[in-house]
Amino acid sequence: MSSLHSPFPEPQLTPPDPKLNTSTLGFTSSPVSSRHSSNFAQIQTWLHHCTTTHTRCTELPSLISPTAQLPSRLLDVTSNTIKLDCSIPPSGALPYTTLSHMWGTDPSACPQLTLATLPTFTAAIDIADLPPKYAYAIHITRALGYRYIWIDSLCIIQDSAEDWTREALKMAAVYGRSALNISYVFPPDKDVRENYLRDPRVLLPCCTALPGKVSTSGSKGNKGEKGGNGEGDKRLVISHRPNFHRPTWSPTVYKKIWPLLSRGWVFQERLLCPKTVYFGQERLLWECCEGIVDEYYGPLTTVPGSKSHFHRVITGLAAGLGTVARRETGSTGGGEGKELKREENDKFASVAYDEDQSEADEQWGPLVKDYRAGDLTKEYDRGIAFAGIARAIQASAGVTYLAGLWKELFAYDLLWTVGLVVVSDEERQKAEKRKAETREAPSWSWFAVVPMANKMGGDVLDWPFRTTMQTYRRHGLFEAKVVGFEHPKGENPDALLHDFAGMSVTLRAKKVPCGFEWWEQFDMLCVVPHGETKWMMGKIANTWKGEAVLPRVLKYAHDDSMVKKGDVLPGDACMVLTTEQAWHVDKADPAKRTHDFVKGKDVPEGWGTSYQYAGIVVVPSGVDSQGRETWRRIGAFMLFDNVTGHDLTGPFDESKEEDIVLV
């Protein structure tokens, strides 16, 4: 594409077209390799356009790595002799490229930096001894005018646990500061020659516009095919043979043809770098913070999970969590649980949804679920392979990361749930074996939940309680608060990013005893506050088509996703309240705007009152080294109800705040 327009051009996809990759459109009698040097010009054009016109791509590195930290080592590729440069400064503006790839089923097939090979690599590395994917990445780096490239197996000492951990924790900076990430999408055992060959006469789609506008009632991010704005003409794509041509870019969909995207480590590599070129298949794709371009199809509509959406995740979480952190600093001092007071105003205040917190809420859960869908050779690496994402958000938002949760939103982040799964005894044993292979994580962290598919095929981990409670946070009556946390390696701040063993959090909250009951009617496990079933129901019956039905039920999600009727359940469990909310709704208001609940104020006629609370269920877990009783999480609960006036009586009314140590 010789000329581009911001963010990317919309080519007329009918050959010949000068905006397409002209180097592959010679209509010769032989297929053209996607590794051909003529394609370097295409990559250079994309890179130049992105670097000079894309604001988001320019600002992302400083968001992810404000200190401009550099890798400890880089490969110097300026001359015919490649060598490992170990004299890289700790920080600064040093441009380099990176390579994302799969090691394959036999990691020993990849050349590796070890303590023994370090002197040799610093002297010279023969490019003929490198795999084709390494050699081509080096060719791209040279063609773009860069001196350095970072390749994991050649820049991290593989037989040094200390060096491996230190460099692995730099991934936010390594990829965040990369001038270009070169992603080889196939595993090394594929026939690379066949993957690279392509014939533009066969692959180039013919697109024609059809009369009529695209409906704007489609799903978010897929409303039409011209940037997803729902205003473009419908298009018919005609191809000589079946191809993977799609108007949208989704990493979930592309996993079907690009195994690289299914890897857990690659998740952060792909998202943290501002610019990526994908190669190894029959065509080139470019992805950056402002979009993605297929060299044949042109600009593609992005969906959640793409780099452009991750930029909003970073900025949204930074804004939302940063706002929360500032509010926490200026609110109740001393780390006490918060009884959120309302002013006795003459009027009821109409409260809008906090947009910054909306971003923080909407983006974090899907981000975690996407990551958990990635495969890891060693499940033991689940924490450290996510550390780059955590470090990037922590640096940009100025908040505290606690084993997958944020200290500033702990009362809500605790509300993750695990969906039930139906498995055989054999599958149960496999799950237990996989769990045994994971690094230890505290019970309150979602890292303690091994990735597993639910009944619908998605991950068992979800955030329905968190989403509901976070939405109405402005109407809070009470929030639990973290008053302290401890880590055996507290002197090492990097350990907080990935090594969660022995970590504990002290939460100032309310606690009451509870029991369990299997509800036969709905075949579901229920939690029973104080052992009294009266607290399992809401106060006012719902209506359906004018008929009264059962009141709302206290929802409970057990952390053991394979629990079944007849299993022995703890007899000494307690419910811990993390957040409680109430608000009014004017039923005559078409917009159904919410208004502050003010205790003692008369509720205007025609107004309804809503009330909800949520928290976790815990069981005793012994005494810690300081003589404190500790508690282990086993589930989460939530109740939403409609009440009359100010009748907010609940199971926690007589409970006093106390410090609860969660392990």
C-alpha cells in the first residue's frame, strides 16, 4: 500500500490497485513468497504511517513503561556477524524489534542462550545456524533500519532461574518499548515453505458493493464493514478458492488458523507492543493501536481483544482505577470499612454512572478471561505470564496489584464466581492434577481457579456479581476495605507480580455465620445466613404477567466448580459482606434514572427502592505466625431485592466491623 490515510485507507478491492501490495500483483506464472524482500517495502510503509500519524501508538509505550526500561541483552544484527550485546543501558530511547513465536513441541530445537553459550553468543552467531523464523525476523529488522532485535531464547539465560525470572518480569517494558513486534504465527513443525507461498491471482478477493445500507442494529464493533460504523454499503466478497478472508479481526477467531494466538505467553506479547506485523501465512497483516490491515483485504473491523481495544483497556483502567485511588486517599482515613453517608438534602440527587469506573469494570474481566483461555506449557507460569499486563496497568494507574485483584477495588474484585461444570471422574482427576501443577495462590485470588470450560464452552470464571455491584457503586451504603496485606517476600516488590504463595490480605468487613442447603426445586446449592432460611429470600415477590412469583433468591456460587448434591460441605462457614447498596427509582421516569437513597427521608409516591449486597463465604484456615485467625474463601454470594421505603433489614444488621485475615 503505497499511500495510507489515517487511521488506515479503505482500498477499492478490485485489482489492480496501487493501494494494495503492488509487489505481489505482478500476475507472474509462479507464486510469490511472503518472505520475498519486496514485502519489506510494504511493512516499511505501514510502520512509517503508524509512527508518524497514530497518536495512540505513540503514547502507549510511555503508558506501559514510564521508566523506559530496556532488556538486559539485545541481538546486534547490523553486520553479517550477529552477536549478543550485553552492554545495553538499563533505560533509554534505544529502538529495537521483538519476535513472538512458538517454541514447538521440542524446545531444544530452538537455539538457546545458556551460561555455557554466553561467551560464544557475545562473540558471534552464524545466521545459518538459526531457524528460518529467526533469520526472517532478522532480515525484517535490518530492512527497516534497526540495529537490534530481542528474541527470548537468545536474550534470556535459559538455565539460570534468577536471570529467567528477572527478564520475564520485564516483559511489559520489553514489548511495550518495541519499535515493531514480528509475530510468526505457525509452530516450527509446520512446512514453512508451503505456508509462505501464495499466488495473488488466487488469494486476492474481489469485493463489490451491494445496494442498501448495512443495518446499524448489529452487535457492537461489527456494524458494517467500513470501520464498524454501520454506514458502509454491504459488500460481496468473491474468491477463487476458500480463504480465511473476514471483514473483522478477532484473535479468538484467528486462533483457528494461527496457533501462536492460543499461547498464554503470547497474550501479553501481542497486547503490550504498540505495533505488530504477522507473517508466516500466505499474506501479511498489520495490527496497531488504531486498527488492523490485511494486505489483500484492506482495513478490518476490530472487536474486543484486539490491540486497539487493549489501548482503551489500559487508558480506561488507568482512569478508573486512578480515580478510585484518589478517592480512597481522600476518604475515610485509617483504612476503615466505609459507611458511606448521604447528606440530608431537601432533594434526592440523580446519580449518573461513573464513566471512568465503567471502563475499569467492563474491561478487566474480559481481559482476564481472554488470558485464561491461553495455553501454557507449564501451568506453573500462569502468574508470571500475566505479570507484564499487571505491571503496565499498575504503572499507568498508580494502583496496587494483589494477585489478580486491585487493592483499590478489592471489595468488588473479590466477587468473581466459578460456574458449575459436569465432569466425569476421569476429568475430575485431570483437573486435580492440573491444579497440583499450578503455583500456589491465595484462595481469594482467581489465580487459585484452574482454567476449565463451563457448560457453554467458556471459562468457568466470571464476574456477574462484580459487574452488578460495581455498576451501582455510587449508591454504596457500605464497602469493605483492605487495611493491610502481607507477603513472605515483601522486600521484593517484583514478587507481588507473580509469586503469590503465602500472601494474605486483612479486610475490614462484616461477618456472620452461615450454613448450606441444596434447593431441590432448582437443583442448586444455597447459602443460609445464620442458618435461618428467612434470609434466603427477598422481601417483595416479583411479578410476571401480573401474577406474583417467588421473591428474589440469595444467589451463591461455590468455588469448587464440580460440587454436586451429596458432597460434604463445611459446617463452620461464615459470610463476609464486602459491599451493600440502595437507591430509588422513579417508576414514572422513562429513563429510569437512579437517585440516592437517604435514610430517614420519605420516599416520594410512585418511587421504588432497590437494595443489594454481596460478599464471599469463608471457612477457618488456622492461625498465622502472628497468632491471628485466618480464613479461606470457598464461594461468593449476592442478593438483589426490591423493598418498601427504608426497610433494608438484612442478615448483617447486627454485625460489627472486624479485621478478617484472608489467605
